[in-house]
Amino acid sequence: MSEPDREEGPCIRVESYAGHRADTEPRRLFIGAREVSVTEVIDRWLDPQHRYFQLRGDDGGVYLVRQDTVSDRWELTLFDSGRRDETRLSST
């Protein structure tokens, strides 16, 4: 029996920077025709197959992106514009 299909977030293109420790850190997101510069890396964490980053963009939004460490594919898993108090993430 095959695994059920997992819903994945939209694919995005990420421009990143590898610092002196060679840790890749997102600097710019390209979501469709939109370009968002990263102004802050709020948090980051790992699991066995992915690297996650919670980012603040120059548009004031908070983005949760993940990188598949095998395929090097990036996905947008969550976005909060920060414009509505009732839906704002706690870190915004």
C-alpha cells in the first residue's frame, strides 16, 4: 500500500548566503513575480530531511520556509502578513 499524497506548500526560489561556517541562510525570496528581501531570521531548526527558517521580509510579513536537504527544493509552508491582530503569529 502506498503512502497517501502529502500536500506540499508552493515552490519558491530562494537566494541564500553561506557564511564562514557554510550554513546557508536565506537572503531573498522569489514567490511568483514577487521579490521579498529577508530583513531578519527569526528562528531556524532542523529535522532529518529538512531545514526550516522563520523569516521576516521587507514587506513586514513573516514567512516559514523549508529546504529539502536531499533535493535542495524550497517550499513556503506558512505566511503571515501581520496585518490582522487576530491571526498574527506570536513572534510578529
